[in-house]
Amino acid sequence: MEKMFCLGIVLGMVGGALIVANSYKARALVKKSQAEILEKMDEMMDERLAASEEESGKTKKPKA
């Protein structure tokens, strides 16, 4: 059962790769999706960095 599941996953991945490699529309869709994901990740990282800077600014005591 597990062998058939793994075989199905591998065949699906190979089939998907072939479709993307041979179809301009699919390739463009993949590139667009990758760009959107990278943009969202950049935004999330910027938010986290800003939040961590705020946290570190709150915890630091000013020098007297």
C-alpha cells in the first residue's frame, strides 16, 4: 500500500513537471506564484524584524 502511494506521488510529480516544462501558460503561472510567495515572505520578514526591533527597544534600558 505504501509503495503504491509513493509511486503515485512520484508519477504525479514527474507528470506535473512535464506539463509545466511543455506548457507556456503553466510555466508563467508557476513563475507568477513563486513571485507572489516571495513577496509575501519578504513582507512577513519585514514585519517580524520590525516587531523584534520594537521588542528589543522596549527591553533595553536607557543609559543614565
